[in-house]
Amino acid sequence: MTSEARLRLRAVKLVHTAVWAVFAGCIAAIPVLAWQQRPGVATVLAGLVLAEVVVLWLNGWRCPLTDVAARYTDDRRANFDIYLPEWLARYNKQIFGPLYAAGLLLLAIRWLASAA
């Protein structure tokens, strides 16, 4: 791998990690905000995550940044494109998908309770 390819891969990994952190933070914040009776903010975050889910769905459940990173390396470990531990990169959807669904459920319950 050339030094230019290494630099570009590093840049993609940094951006990918930052984007992941934002969405992971949103997913973690949704149930907290719902519990704190701040459903408006929680709904905005849920919508942002939903937009990311649509992007993933349209891209075959792969982040588009994975395809960009793949241009610069032959490595295909689960974390070749992001600065996460390999186990977390491998099971990211299995971990954060149910957390997102649980957050949405709590948000819906809190919305319904406040409307009653």
C-alpha cells in the first residue's frame, strides 16, 4: 500500500468513526431523552438514525464509506474501514439495531402516555 493510500484510508476511517459515534450517541440518547420526557428531541434523533438506516438499506446494508475505504486496501477484516474493535465492527448492527428498536418502543410508550 502506498503512503497516499494509507493516508486516504486513515482519513476515511476517521470520518467513518466520527459518523458512527454520532449515530451510536443518538441511539443511546433516544431512550434517555424519552425517559426524561423530552420526546421532541428524541424524535429528531430517531429520525436522523432512520435516515442512516435508509442509506444502509439502499446500499445493501453496508455503509457507503466501507466502499470508499475498500479502494485503498485489500484488508477486509470487519474493522478495516473504521477505528472500532473488530468484535464491535462485526456485530455493530446486531448490537445497535435492537437498542434503536428498544429506544423507539420506549419513545412510543412515552408519547402515548403523555397524550392520555
